[in-house]
Amino acid sequence: MPKKILIIEDESEIRRDLIKALCLSNYETISASDGLDGLKMAFKHKPDLIISDIMMPKLDGFSLLKELQKNPETASIPFLFLSAKSDRNDIRDGMKLGADDFITKPYDLDDLLQAIQIRLKKFDNNESLHNKKFQHLTTSIQKAIPHEVRTPLSIILGYSDYILKKFETISPKDTLEMVENIYNAAQRLNSLFEKYLTYSKLEHLSINKKELEQLKSKKTLITEIIIQDTAISLAQTYQREKDLDLKISNSAINLPEEYFTIIISELIDNAFKFSSKGSPVEIKSDKDTESYHLLIVDYGRGMSEEQIRELDAFIQFERKIYEQQGSGLGIAIVKKILNLFDCEMKINSFPHKYTKIYLRFPLTTADL
């Protein structure tokens, strides 16, 4: 099936020549003579690629692209500017708005066709990669979710059914214990769904460049407080306050506070979860001229090199040996955040001895 290309050009002769050239190259074409009509046609026909002039009546090319970027259904459509405006500032402004290419008039037809072919191929590759990732995620969920949902759900249904049937004969102490178990199981379910939603949001961000760039402007200014509060809270949850060794300082980093908190919570929780009471959990930080460095160490289960390489969503290791909660999704979320926001993580671990996690976050301009 031929690719559909929308041509938005107010000069009728140029528009006619483009239509003829693209039809001869086996593309299906639709066209508009002004920006406003072109916007309506883009929403209606969802073309595979858009070629647009900049200086047009009713709605110029820059404003047109802004409107297309606001709509999720049109934001990812490859967009090429074809214009007589060749000033560097114009080209830079177009690229900032999300244009994929900027071709100046008069144009060489072979160059234009090559640019179209490259952008369409790149879009198809990205779409294919996204579909593969989504299929992998779906398959993994089908394998992991049944256990992670059924276990807490069985607790909720089992205890609540017992309380309903035996309410009059159960002591207040036993009732309280069962209600606590129900609450904890519900919390486990809620945590699983929250992680799934977070992972899905990050997958969306990975293909939505404009939204990702907007998030990259957000900072975390209170790293020390977030690390300290999270670590102390988790130590209390695991009844291991004496095991916690904190040596941290504050820095402002280029990462939204929401995502920094997720990273810290997941990694410190794992440090406590996969080590024994009485063994230290060390959290230390420092910084250089460009980066904030964080080290999280536990002396617990550890991992082999192969297990470190395979860390991903819904993967758990040695489940038959160790009883554990979780889908393995937390560490995948951490890796995704770090990758999207230009941060780094290195893991050094030895089975049954230790796990050391090194994190690097870029400093904000204010903290350089």
C-alpha cells in the first residue's frame, strides 16, 4: 500500500509539481493551499508524512507544526519544511518545534525524494521497534502478572471471607491481624499497578520527544532530603534502622523530583529486601565538576554477571530458592528513567557477598 503524503503549499504551480513528482514515485498524495486547511486534512487523513511551506495564509508553517505536536495522533508524523526561508534561525526554530528536515527552495527533486524515503524508513523502524517492545512487555506481563496478582488477591479474599463467616467467634486480636494482612496484600497489589502505569508512561516518553524534552527542564533540588527520608522510612519498614549507614550531601540535578524519588526508593528497597538483618546498607554521595555520584551497597544475596545482564521487567532470579515479592519491574523502571534522562548506573556484584550500585546524575547549571 503506497505511503500517503500531505503537501501544504500556497503556490499552486509548486504544489502541482510536487503532486506530480510524488505520484510518479508511487506515493499517494493529498494537498492543501493554506496552513489551516492543511491542519484539518492532517487530522482527518493521518498522512504518513507532511511536506509544508512556512509562509502561508491563515496559518504559517511554524504554527501548523505546533498544533500538530499538541495532538498525540499527529505529533509523531514525519514533518518536512520546504521553504524559500533559508536563514539559520528559521532552520533552528523549525527543528526545535520538531521538524524532521528543512529543505530550501529551489529544491533538487532527487534530494527531496531521498529525504522523504529516509524519514519514512526511520518512522517505520521506530514503529516496528515500539511494537516489538510492546509485544515483549505484553508477553512478560502474561507470564508474571498471574502470580503477582493471585497471591495478594488470595490473601484478601481468604481472610475477608473468613471474617465475614466467623466474625462473631473471632477475637479482636485475631481480627486485627487478619485485617492487617488484607491491608498489606492490597498495598502490594496497588504497588504493582502503580509500577505498571509508571513503566507504560516511560515507554510512551521514549517515543514522544517533545514531552520528554519538557520533562528534562525539571530539576531535583533537594537530593539529600529525598535520600535521607526514603532510606530512614525503608529501614523502619524492614526494622533495620541500625543497619543503615548514611553519608550523603545535597546537590541539584537535572532530573524531575518524581523520577529521582522512584530511583532512590526502588534501589534502597532492594538493598534491604535482598540482604539480611544485621548486615549494613551503605548509602554515600559525592560530586565532581559535572555530576552527582551516589553509591548504594548491601551485603546480601548478590548477583552473577549473567543475572546483571538480564535485569529487565518481570524477570526474577532463583524464585524456587528464595520467596520474594515483586515482578522485577522496579529495576526496569530505574534503568528506563536513567536512560531517558542521560544518567548512568553501574552494578558490581558478587553472589552471596555484596551488591554495589553506582549512580551518576548530571548537575544543574546552578550547582556546577
